[in-house]
Amino acid sequence: MGPGVTIVGTTETDSLNRKISNESPAGAALIGHKKGDEIEHHARRYMRLAAGIGADVEQPGLWDAPAAELPNDGIIRIGVCAGAEYGPAKRWPLERFAEVVNLISSKHATVHWQLFGAPGEKEMGEKLSSMLQAPHENLVGKTRLTELIAKLRGCKLLLTNDTGTMHLAAALGVPTVSIFGSTCPIATGPLGDRHIVIRHQQPCAPCFERECPLGHYDCMTKVTPAEVAEAVVKAAGL
């Protein structure tokens, strides 16, 4: 995660995230780290391995891609990736995504939403689409990788869970507003300096489990639609 990434919605971010707590499950879950270690982004760890065999890891734009060039047609396109194939512990409730979309569109008529997701998430996409009272295109499970890249490049912003699409958007220079719960944004957040991560730290997080071991999913449900909508409006310059 780049130095300019903003984490909102939590307290004591540095002490809770930058080092692995002796009490946190992250001590066992973060690959290659011991308790008390500084947390390094996984991409930087992998790049150090690549550098060791001669790869050029200092190329311009490698860590912070230039901003994508947007269509000049008067439409503000914002992507939404409401799924996460890893499991429900990484998914913010679907109805909250819908609430954010509907709230923003009620005040900003030029916004057009594009729903993204994997082939196995088509049902989720249809459900979310049925909740929206805003102009949108449901592309969940309907795009190949090249098509997804083209669609993301036309977006001013991506609202997302912690997903592969989030990382793809960041690599394309598309700003993101991402919601983190069971995972650690310091280790696996979007790279670059134009992103906002929303996270409400819980004593049990990050656990990196597919499902909440305690059954409450507080790390996700404590995040409110109002704060997410505020972040989207700010990041998109609406």
C-alpha cells in the first residue's frame, strides 16, 4: 500500500496494523512474518524475490500507475465490486452497497454505475441490480479480463471489497474506495497514493478467515453506508 493511501473509520491504525500484535491472529496468518515484525506489503516481498533473479523492479509507474484517461462524454462512471470469492468475511453486506449507490445517485444525476464481479457471482449481481434505483450496467460475470480492463479504465473510481478487481483497478491508475475487515490493508491493500481504505479495527482482526470464526462479522458490519458514501463522493470529486 502506497504512502498516500488513506485509512479511515478506525483508531490506532498504525499500532494495530503496522506491527503484528502478540494477541492478533495476524501473527500466524501473515505469510513469512513473526509477531512484532513490521508488516510489509506482499507485492513488495514478491518484488524483492523478483529482484533477486534480475528483474527491474524500479520501472516508472510500477508502484503507482498514472491516472487513467477518462471518456469526455459528461458521464461519471463509478465501478462497484460487491463480491469477494474468497468468502463472506471479505464481503460488506450487499444491501449497504445498494444504499450507497442509491444515496449518491439521488444527489448526483450524472453518475452511472457499473457492477463488476466473477462468473460465480452472477446471482449476486442480479440481486444487487434489483436493489438499485440508479442508472447502472450489470456486468457481473459477463466480462473477460480484457473487457474488464477496458471497463475499469473508463471508471473515475471503483467502490470495492478487498478483491482482485481492486488490485487490477489500482494497477490501471483507477482510484479505489475499498472496505477491509478480515484482512490487513497494510499487507494486501491497493498500491498507489490515490486510494481510500475504510476499516473498523476489531480485536479479532485481521483473521484472514473465509468466514467469521465468531459469527458476528463486526469488522464488516461496523462500516456504515454513510461513511462509505462520504468517501466515494470525496474520492470521485462529486
